Amino acid sequence: MHAHQDCAAPHFLLGFILFREVQGKWLEEAKEDSEEVRYNSGNLSGSLVQYRDQKVKESLAEFTAGAKYHAPSAFDLKIVALDYLLLKDYLDADHWLGRSLQWDPRDPQAWYYLGRTKYSESQFPQAIEAFTEYLKLEPHNPQAESNVGLSYEALGKRDQAVQAFENAIAWEAESTAKDPQPFIELAHLYLNQNQAEKAVHYLTQSIDISPKVSKAHKELGRAYSLLHRFPEAQAELEKAVALEPATASLHCMLGKIYRQESKVPEAQAEFERCEALERTPSSTEE
């Protein structure tokens, strides 16, 4: 048995190294340093996606080779699951995270990514359960609580979603590393309820934390537009466009604001850019 372990260990180690290599490269290219970006290939160039997929497949091949000699550990199974998550293979990620947690139910990272996987599979009650288990192990984590809020929002449970986002915002005071996500998501909820003033309050706070998140500027532009504060809406949408110039919808939104301000040439230019990007398969949309 010991000889088998010696044969398996190098494969498992190399599989982990390959996973870390692609994860590290991905983070260098990510626009935002957050967990959501790590598992959202919409922000990645085509060459980086190919690089990632190749390394992930090599990583999985090493774990498969090692498993011929010895059963993988709970940690190994978690890395296998994260490999599948990088490939957006949520079914396999779900399976291997579940197996990993059977063997080590006190791994908070595994619970967190099980929650993200369940969310991606539109299994929102199960996502809430997974994040709740994570929070038992890592109390007052704003990011996990924000994901609880997203899950409640997806279920149409607005009051529970608001409470979760408010919890996450309150817990941010306990953390040195601030995350703009709960501010943005709570503002998004208020905007959908036509409560633009409340949305502005939270969006300006999110931008103070991280001024280079396009979504925050987009939502703030939308809020100012609802309040008929068009010059401010223009300024925010111009920032959003500068951060994500390949997103067609942002150009359309900015064009509408220019039109409200009777800036006809500027509006026409933005609408033309929007139409051109909509015809381009590589344009990014949220």
C-alpha cells in the first residue's frame, strides 16, 4: 500500500501545481480581484481561455493517473472539482465537491465553491444551504453572505436578500479588505424597486472601495438617469464604457443619455458602436 501511495503522490502533486499555475495566471489577467471573476471566463481573452483549459485538462489527467495507484484525499477531490468548475462543468464540480465534503465536512473553501456551483446550476435553496455551512465555519464572511443574498434574490425573496446584503455590508466593517459586491447588489435591488436615491447611497460607497468596477458605474449611471440627473449619469456611464469598451449595452445606455442631453452626434456615435458590437460575437455582455 505504501508503494502505491508513493506512486500516486507525484501525480496528485503535479495535478495541484497545474491547477495553481492556471489559477495564478488567470488572476493576473482578471479585471477584478474577486472570487466571482476567477470563475467567470467572460473577462478572459481567447488565448487565456485556451491556456486555462489546456492546463486544467492536464491537471485532471494527473489526478486520474494518481487514482490508479491510491485513492485521492478530500483535498485532492476538491482540486479536481475546482478544475471542473474552471471548465464550467458544474455537474462534475458538484459531484466531486460533494465527495470531498463527505470526507472532510469542515473545509470552508469546499462549502463556498459548492455554493457557487449550486448557484450556477440554479439550485438556489441548495446554494443557500452550502453558504450557511460555510458561515458556520467562517462566521461573518461578507462574500459568502453576499452570495446568500444573490441566491435569495434569484428565488424572488427580496426581503431575505436585502437582509443578507445588509449583513454583508455590516460585516465589512470587521474586515480590512473591503468588497464592493454587497453594496452593488443591494443597490441593484433598490433600482429594480425604483428606489434610485437608496441605490445612489450604496453605489457611491462601492466606488469608494473599488473605483474600477464597471458594473458599479453602470448602475450609478442608471440611478442618476432615473433621477433625471443626466450630466452625472453621463459621467458614470463614460467611466463604465472606459472600463469595458467591448460591452455593447453600455454604449447603448450612454447613447440614450447623450440623446436626453440633446448631444446628437455623440448619441449617434454610441448607438453605432453598440450596433457594431452586437454584431460581433466576441463582445461581452453581463
